Amino acid sequence: MESNTLLDTVRKKAEGWLTKSYDAETRAEVQRMLDNEDSTELIESFYKDLEFGTGGLRGIMGAGSNRMNIYTVGAATQGLANYLKKEFGDQEQIKVVIGHDSRNNSRKFAEISADIFSANGIKVYLFEDLRPTPEMSYAIRKLGAQSGIILTASHNPKEYNGYKAYWNDGAQMIAPHDKNTIAEVNKIRSASDIKFKGNKELIEIIGEDMDKAYINELTSVSLSPEAIARHKDMKIVYTPIHGTGVKIIPDTLKAFGFTNIIHVPEQDVISGDFPTVISPNPEEPAALALAVKKAEETGAELVLASDPDADRVGAAVLNNEGKFILLNGNQTAVLFVYYLITRWKELGRLTGNEFIVKTIVTTELIRTIAERNNVEIYDCYTGFKWIAAIIRENEGKKKFIGGGEESYGFLVEDFVRDKDAVSACAILAEIAAWAKDNGKTMYQLLQDIYVEYGFSKEKGISVVKKGKSGAEEIEAMMKGFREHPITEIAGSKVTYLYDYSNLKGYSMLDNETITLDMPTTANVLQYFTEDKSKISIRPSGTEPKIKFYVEVHSTVKDVNELASADEAANEKINQIKASLGI
């Protein structure tokens, strides 16, 4: 009975998309689904509205209210335009920047969004072609715009597209603007509410001049130009994985002084079908396989990769046996923080007024490095908008050195307010040149960090629970952890428990409650144990899974102890998994 009621509701909703407010192509596609005896596709496309959440839109492309198409994108843009007019109504001219990646339909969605903003009297700066997300963020600040959007689904599979909204500081929106925009978007009930007929006089195409300004400012964050000059011909393989970094990242590496950039021709092909990979995600070894192969063939020393919108960075370095290994996001962040703090110190830039930012699930080794060098460290929630919020809070008061997260995102400059694979690639290459100047490889530099600051190993475990029942199961798991607090994990006593859903922590050592200083609540639990392990648990905000972040620590006297430390860490991680039942 319930399924019939759902189907009736879905059919009625779909029939609303057969009116003249929708184009012929959309109407034909909806009619095809209505006529199909198998109602699965119809239900999936219409059983709910694609939600404009705090991160914008993300979904599979196609016709329907639960799909990415010109109408769901149009509703998002109209709602954002309405909110901008409320918020900045006293401005002579409201301005927005629009960028897009290489995904199928991204250019189409960008142009339609430009039409809608301009139809609402808003000045639009539209990039001439695909551009990285961080450059769009940079352009908002550079042009004094009030907002910006980027059409991208980051590293999702090819069926997806997405829409991310930014505020006037160049960062993704947080409260109250995210919630207020969502409220306006939810008021758009049909295509007839959307102003599609653009005003071309209000749309300005931008491109090369912005690229030059962006790259020029990026070169200002270089800390070791002399080391680069001595190793400028170091062989670096770079792949954009069919995305927006294809030209601007090699150009930036050259602007930093590197002269020997080796391309992966198959992956320089701009394509939303991502023909050489299953997933265009630099976290996946398969996505870097062609680049590593190219590096082995050419005798390169470093492999760099960016995802389709060039905000995440992946890297592979040579180990002591001369074999390429992939760095994980925590290792990359550790190298960044160590290098930046070390060079700032060597250059006499540390005054005691500097800070680093990391997310709560990112390695604590970063905290150790920062604190031992008297650099303030901030923790924030997962998502770069929270790192950007801390930069904004400290603007004009303290100096930002860098910020990062375990999910392959890093930022070294404060004139961009989202993770930036363009600057990250350049700084990683610079670290390689600096290490070489000191007679080391990047791998050996990482080993030295472990000896000096302690060995750390991290493991992310995702437990997938699909569908409505899966969501209920995830909710029940989180409830179970809260109602039956864990006191021991893998034989080590829990010393601190943090529950970010109510911003309360508990110290088992002092038997006292702690108030967690965070801007809002989040469905995250965190455990710290006597042996310095850290376990974080959170449901994913974008996928049907619950994520466990496991981190273990040990002390090593020299590099010869690292292999046994790694083996012991793997064993400890397996014990923690068994202890948690995952």
C-alpha cells in the first residue's frame, strides 16, 4: 500500500514537469519515465527534492526534482539571487563570480546560472572556460564580489555534478548565510519562479588576466626560491585527471621556477567522462597509476595530481628502495606544516603571533609540530569552510601559516579561502627541492619528522549502510556509542571522550566535564586513549556510510626503528577495529 501511495505521489509530481514551464527535452524525458513499466527510475528521480544543503547541491544528472539539471540548478541560483538582494540591497551593484569544472553539463549550468543572476539585476563575472575552485574563490575577493558559485562535484564519479555557493570572503557559506540561502531556495516551487531570461549587459567574461593575477600572488608564498633555482630541472610528473588543473598548475610550477614538468597526455584530455579512471579521486591509487608509470619511465622524482576542480592534491614520492609510494592526506599535511614552520623559523618570520589550522579528524602530529615551535594550533570541523572561518576570525590580528585536512586538502595562502591544489602542488614541489638541497628525498624528510616528533599512523574505515534502513542503522550505531560510553579501546583506557553533538567532553583522568569550544554542534564522537590513540566517529554528510578515523602513535629513536613501528601500528589499528566491532 505504501509503495503505491509513493508511486502515486511521484507520478503526480512528475506530471507537474510536463507543463510549458519546462523545455521539450525535459518533458520528453519525464514522459519516457512515466511510460516505463518499471517505475524505479521515476521514483529515484522524483521521490524527493535534491536538497540545497549547507554545502550546496550535489547529485546525479538527469531530469527530475532529485537530479542535477537546469531546473534544480536554476532554483538554487534564483534562491541565492533573492537572498543576495535582501542582504546587499543597499549596494549600488551586487556582483557574483561563476566558475565550473570539466564535468558534463558544467558549462551549461554555469551559463544558465549567469543568465539567472543577470536577470535579477546582479553583475556576473563568468570564467571563459573551466577553472579551479580556488581560483574562483580568489576572484571573489579580487573583484570585490558579494558571492560566487562553482559548478563541480569534486572527485565524485562521472554521473554526478554539483553546485557550491560562496560568500564575499571567498569561503563557502556558513551560518547564518547558509541557512538563510537554503530558506530562499526552498521557496522556489516551480520553474515558473525562476528568471531564466538573462541580461547580457550584466555578464562579463573573465579569464587570462585573472589567471595571471592569481599565479603572480601564488608565487609570493614561495619560501625557498634559491633551492628551486638549484634544482629547477628536477623531473616532476603532473596529472590533472581530466580536470581544471591542466594548464594552470603547470604554469604555476613554471612561475615558481620549475622547468621540467612531465605531462600524462591521456589525462590532459579534458573530459567529464574521465575516460582513464573509474573515479577521478587523487585519494585512489588507481587514479595516479598512469602518472606513476610515467614517472618510472622518465626517471622523475615526484608525482603530483589534482582532482577535477583542482582543490585536492595527491602525491607520490620515491622510498628508500627507489619505488614510488603514495602519500596519504595526513602525511602530506604533516610535510606541509613541518616545512612551513621550519622555513618561517629559518627566515625569522615567527613572532609568536602565527597559527596553523587542522580539522579534528586530522593527525595530532601536526599539533605536536606546531606546539613545539610555539605556533598556535586551531582545531575545526571537517570541511574547508571551517578552516576559512578561523582565518576570517583572526584576520588582521594573527598571521595564517597554513591549514589542512586528512582528505587531501591544503591551503598555504590567505588570499584564497578554500583548499587549493594549485598552490599545494607548487609547495610540494618546493619541499622536494628544499629536501634535495639538504641531501634528502621527501620520503627521508618524512622519516626525519617521525623521529623528531613521534611516529603516527592513520587509517580511515568507512562502513557503508545503503538506503533508508542503512540510515536508520547508522543512527542506531551513533546512539549506541552515546548510550553505552566506551571506557577501553584495544586494551587502552579512554582518557577523554568528546561529543560534538552537545559540545560536551569528559575527562576520565580528572573526572570532570569539559565544554568544547566550537561554533556549532556536529554529529561526531571522539575518543583519546592512554596510549595516545585517537578514534573519531562520524556519519558521512554526502554518502551512505559511517566513518571511523583511527590514529595511533609511538616513539622511535632513529629511522631504523620505523619499520617495526609501522608493523606495530598496523597491529594496533587491527586491534582497535576489533574492539569497535568494525
